[in-house]
Amino acid sequence: MISRGESRRSAQRFGGTYEAEPRIVCELAFDFIRKNQRTEAGYTLGAPRIRRIRWDLGSEEANTLADIERLYREDMEGREGSGDAIHIPTR
């Protein structure tokens, strides 16, 4: 749930999704990446959760959609015919 104050600072709104100004870098853990044409990015992270806030990184150092696409592509090339999701082990 986004607070009223945060929704006013959001850059854009897409239905129930807000795009916020990139100020804080969060390290995410997730179980898999799946292609999803219903999202703007084209991918969905399965069971995403915040592992920690990375105060040591600036927004320009955060991973991008290109990194998600690379992870997905590399995993699909290594696993022929095993579906449309990649599974990432969490530590």
C-alpha cells in the first residue's frame, strides 16, 4: 500500500501501479522470472520480496530491465523445453 504522500510524489500512475522517482535501491529476492505480456516490462518476478535496502548504491547503479531480460535469456538457453520461467535460488 502506498501512502497518500508517496502517491503525490509518483512520476506516473498505471491503473493501481505507481511509478516512483528512483531514490532508494532495494535488493530483491524472487523465486522465478516469467514472461508476462500483460505488464509494461514484459516480465513478472515470482514471489518478490525485499531482502534489504542498499543505502550504499545510487539509483544509477541499480539493475535494469535489460538485466532481467539477460537473466531470462541465459537461463532459457541453458534449459531447453522447460517452460517459460527461470528459477533463482535465494540465499
